[in-house]
Amino acid sequence: MGERPFVEQIILDEIGGKNNAIHAYDHMLWTGRSGFLTLFFVGWGFLLKGLLDQQHLGAVDEAVTRVMTPMLLVSLGLSVGGFIIDLNYVRRKFRVIMH
């Protein structure tokens, strides 16, 4: 007596599957974002701590040109890569919603 009609059950299962897929994509996005932010801030934290521990000002200037520029380029590359991955996951997430 309490059973749903067949078509209604199919529609509810479809909506439930889409909801699960959306949550899975959100989980993947936030895992990637938190990993990126962890690597980004830990890397910069180690670099800046090392620079602050330097005793001589000349050594700091040398370290800035030797280490900071590549670190900045790596950070920029990671940021662009993370942005592209983020857009890809969001695009796939909306593809699940629309189909």
C-alpha cells in the first residue's frame, strides 16, 4: 500500500544518483583545494623561515634571487594548474546536473 509508483521511484532514484555525484565532485574539489593550500603555505613558510634565519644581509639578497624567483614561478604554475583542474571538475559537476 505504501509503495510508490514505478515512474516516481525511477525519478527519485535518478535525483538521488545526481545528488551523490554532486557531493562526490564537491569532495574531490575540496580535497584538491586543501592539498594545494597546504603545499603552498608550507612551502612559502619554510622558505621565509629560512630567509629570516639568515644572519647576513648579503646572503639574504642572494637567497632572494636564487630561491624566491623559482619558488614564485612554481607557485604560479601550481595556481594555474589548480585553477584549470578546478574548472574541469566544476564543468563535470554541472554536466551531471544537466544530464
